[in-house]
Amino acid sequence: MEQLVDLIGRYGALFVFANVLMEQAGLPVPALPTLLLAGALAAAGSLSVAQILIAAVAASLLADGAWFVVGRRAGYRALHAVCRVSVSPESCVRQTESIFERFGMLSLVIAKFIPGYSTLAPPLAGMLGTSTPVFLAYTTVGAAVWAGSAVVGGLLFHRVVDRLVRTLDALGSLGVALLVVGLGLYLLVRWARLVQFRRALGLARISAVELRGLVDDGRDPLILDVRSKLSYESDPRVIPGAVRFHLDELDEKLGGIARDRELILYCT
């Protein structure tokens, strides 16, 4: 931890810029500790608060702008590419759409406080055809609020931050070992859940060829299009005979679903 403090103190805004850029690009390099430490150093007069905030916001805008362009050009492929690291890629996309449907462009203001959504919101905004000036306005406010909160936290609680740094340094190699073991266990649990999920999903899936076979055999499956509103607006094509059915309506309309027909659902 002392090495991180030294790097921030030596390179200042440049280090903050690089760290924030990597995190917002989707790399597992958290920027919050850097911003907190930078705020604590600013409280001691070692760094400029203005330079830290400008660097953080600029890096965030650069990464968000790149994802925005990718979303505009690649559409849902961009979301799926980002969500592949999730245990449930389909759920990842749907949760992103749900947040955007509920809050709209205002979600960009709070996006960086929501794990995962920070990277997914910009390509989704681009995919939906949001104008560039509007996107830049909202994402700039969001970046300023996020970075400002962390830096102000470091300023106000710099004594607590200093004590934490000293405690971690006192642990030495033991602290590093505990951190590595904890990270390893976390990755192992995530991997096990991913394997389990994919096995279950493999049993539940049906391919387009298999579905066509059911239809051709006269088994008359009931096909429900359960894509989100945003997904449907992005691509209004439907499977012939499919019925639009929002998942929020499941409990309400469950009684009207025929029990003697095979039920096929498809989503984003």
C-alpha cells in the first residue's frame, strides 16, 4: 500500500488518469482506492484537488466515449461482449436494460456507483441512438460526482486513510498473502458458479433448428418473446407466431398460458 501511495505522490494526476482509464475500460483495476489516497494526499498539500478531478473526469470521458462509439456501431454485440465475464450473460444484459428503462439518461449520473453498470451504460446509450452532446453532458456529470465523492472522502477522512495504510504496511507479507488467498477463493467460487450455470443452461436451451423441427412436426409450441422493451425497439424482428410477453406480466398472465403446449421463451 505504501508503494501505491508513493506512485500517486510521484506521478499525481497522471497516475490517477491511467488508473481511472483502465477501470472504466473494463479492466479489473479499481480506481476508488487511488482516488481516496489522492484525496488524502491533497489534504496534506501534496497534490492538487483540481488536477486530480480533471484527470479522473477526462479519463472517464475517454473510456465512456469509446464504449459509446462501440455501442453505436456494434449494438447488442457490445453488451454481450462486456457481459461474457458475468456468471449469467443474459441476466447481465437484462439488468442493464432494466436500469436504463427505469432511469433513462439519468442513470449515467449514478452509473459509476453501480458495479458493472458503469461499463455497460455507455454502449447501451450509443446503441439506442442517444445524441453525442446529451451523452457527454450526462456522463460528465456522472464522472464528476463519482470522482468528486471519492476525493472528498479522502480529504475528509485522511487520518483514517493514513491509519489504514500504516496497518496494511505493518502486516507486510502476511497481508499480501491473505489478499492473494481471498482473491483466489473469490475467483474459484465465481468459476464454480459459472460452470454450474452453463451446465444448467445447456440443458434448458433449444436451438433455432430444433425449434423449427417442433413446428414442422406439428407440435405447435407456444413461443413467447420476452425481450425487454429496449431490446425489441433495437431489433423489432420476431419469430413467426411468437407472442410478445414481458416478464413482469408473468404472474398476471400465467393462468392464461395453455398447459398442454410446449413453452419456448426467447430473450435478448
